[in-house]
Amino acid sequence: MVRLVICAAVVSLLAAFASAQEVSSLQRAKDRLKVQTLLRLEQFDLSDKPELKAAVLRHLDTLQGTDEYLDLVGKFQLVEAKDELARLMIERFDASQGVEAARLLAKLGQKEALAAALSDKDENLAGKAISVIGQVGDPTLNELFLAIMDDGEKNVAMRSAALAAIGRNGPGQQLLLERVQAGKLPQELKFAAANVLLSSANEKIKTEASKHLTLPATADSKPLPPVSELVKRQGDAARGKAVFNGVGTCSKCHKVAGEGKDVGPDLSEIGSKLSKDAMYVAILDPSAGINFNYETHTVLLADGTVLNGILVSQTDDEITLKDAEAIVRKIPRDEIDEMKKQPISLMPNDLQKSLTAENLVDVVEYLTTLKKAGG
């Protein structure tokens, strides 16, 4: 008898579950139809239509992570999507969906959400936020990036990325030019500023900037063109490999397919990770293109010795530091007076002095061929 009662209860629960699924499926179909109907109208304000808005939001939940989701948020100005937009912006920071999510947050007036992402305590996440929000090019966001650019406590990579973001719109370029003219731009940001202003579409800004800024000279004593021009050039990958392992001295710090020294990041798959623009910046202004976890650390020992290198690991008892020659040294904590992370890269910032512009273009062409298998 007890078994019969239990079986009956199970059957009842299954029937209720099936009924709920049917209702849910029916509700989704109704919501989809309502959204499709609204999309046929040229303009429609959902602010005073709570039931219709609820239908749109329910339908939206079924589309998370898709282009259609972003399209609907934009069409119906759905501020309720701000949390999902913020998540998508960081998760897809290197894709068009991430940029569109950032653009929508700006359009919806969600500066607080954007500012929160930019000031994340996790430098890796904050760096992604600067990268993706910077590509929006919205002048109303310049003040957010200016705060980062002027913060001497932040690393040069983040500050340079903030400067580049400001330089993606006309008012921002004018703001940067005024800083340069007034002599108020820090030395470590001058390459980034020159790269932005000397490639401006505004001839007046370009001319004025050229009175104060120049890009570094190469081995043949010719000044480099801006990165925006370099990326348009076609190089020779075979020649680039020879430069990488020879006069470029890149293999003294980087490995490719197991060959070279393990100081900086392994470049075996760099072509799948960085754009040409980013590669040029990493070579010409290494502190601006510095990889997270590859910052230089300076250690002052009790006997007055100063050591510089990349922090490999640390425990309560000791730290492990790797210098520019790939020499690894373990240092007991009780021998350390002070340790500080520097905002600069261990990589030399004047490599272009031993290269011509053609050498540089060839090296970058070679790096673009280094990709993941099948990538």
C-alpha cells in the first residue's frame, strides 16, 4: 500500500513538472512573439508598459552571450541588463561583443559600472577593462581614463593604455596635445602620446605635436613612423625570424618552440594572442605593453645589494627572482630589507636602435606566424 502511495506521488510530481515545462515553453513562445512584434515598430517606449518590459526581459534571459542579446538591449534601452553587460564586457574584452557591451553601458549612462571595472583591484581585470572600454572612443569617458593616466601608482602599461583610449576621439587628442604643450606629460608616456598624436587625422594636431614629440630613431638614424603606419606594411617572416634570433636579440629573453631563453613570456603562440598593433607597442614601448606577472621587481638586500628581475615565486621564507640573463636566484626573506614592484619592464626600451624599420616590420611579420596549432 505504501509503495502505491509513493508511486502515485512520483507520478503526480512528474506530471506537474511536465505541465510546468509546457507552460514555460508556451511563455517563451509568447514572449518571443511580443518581442518580434515590438521590433516591427519604428519606436516604442517600454517605460510605462511593465508587462511588455517583463516579457522582453524574460526573452532576453534566453539570449545571454549572443549578438541578438546586445541588439535588443540597445533597441529597448534596457538598463536592467547592466550587470550582464559588465560581465560580458570583461569576458569578451578582446572581441567585438565585449566592445559593444562597453559601448552600451556608456550609452545607458552606466559610468559607475565602467568606473568600477576600470578600478578593479585585480590588475589583470582592470587591464582588460581599460583595453575594451578604451575602444569605445566615447569622449564622455575621457575623464575616467585621465584619472588612470595621471595615477603614478599604476603601472606604465595601464597608464599608456588609458592615454591611447583618450586619443581615440578628437576632444581627447586636443586634451593630450595641451598636456604636451604645457610640458605636463610624464616622460614614460611620451612614446604613447607621440604614437597617438603624430598619427592624428587632424593635421593641425599632428603639426603642433611634431614640435614637441618625436618617435625614436632606428639603426639607420631615421625616425620610426607611427604604429598606425607600420601595421599597414607587409614584412618577410623568414627575414624576421633571422632578425629575431640575431641582431634583434629577442631569443635572449624569449622562447619559441623550446628555443631561446626563458626570461620574458614564451612567444610560441603570440600570433594567436596579440594584434600587430600590440606587438609593435610591446617591442617599441615595452613598459606600455608589459604582460601581467612580468613586471620588474627591485629587491634591496640588507648588505646594500640591489637586484632586479621578474618575481617567479614567493613563500613566507623566500622569494625567487629571475634576472635579464635568465639566472634564477632564491633569496631568504630575512636578507631582504625592501622589495618593490616597478612600473617598468625588464625588457630594454631602445631595441629599435639596433633595427631598421624594415627589420621591425619583418620581426612582427614573423611573430604573426607563431600561432596555436590549428589557430
